[in-house]
Amino acid sequence: MNKRFLPYLLAGIGIVIIMIWHIFQQSFTLVHLSDSLFLAGLPFLIIGSLLWIFSSGFFDTFQRSMHEALRRDQKKKSNYMPLSEVGRHVYRFWLIIAGMLIGLSLLLLLLQFLLGS
């Protein structure tokens, strides 16, 4: 399987699991489904956002200065990996899953609003 399709597959599996769970709980309404999808997508959004910020290089200067300050007594330089290298391309994986779950959640909530109670 191609790695590009993995986040879409995982988001689809998550959506199906949440729908099956609501069917077994006998609470299959658009509002409950929307709430569950939003709560399932929120951790993916938080992790993806943090990795995106780290990969932008925003904290690299702070990390380098802290590394130099703490390693000042050592004679030899130790190598460290900047935070911008940690999540360089991984954040897209998390944000795609979050986008699908939260996007479907908002779509279902809008549909519920348009259809009425």
C-alpha cells in the first residue's frame, strides 16, 4: 500500500468505528456523531499543529542557545537534532486525519442545523 493513502485509510476506519459504536449505543443522531468525530479528531489536530510549529524552525534558536548554555563546561561539542528536523514531513499525516474527522463533524453539524431538530 502506498504511504500517501494511509492517513485517509485510518480516518475512514475511525469514522466507521465511531458510527458502529453509536449504532450499538443506540445514540445514532447527527449531533452525537458530530461530537464524537470532533473529539476523535482533536488529538490529531493538536499533535499535527505542534509538529507543524516545530518543523517551521520557530524553536531552533531557543533550543540551540539552551544546548550551548547547558553544555558550556564540556570540551567537545555534542551533536543534537534541531526540532525542525523532528517533524519535518510527519505533521501532514496527523493534519490530514484531523481535517477529515473534524471536517465531517462540521458537515454533520451543519446538516443537522439545516434539517432542524
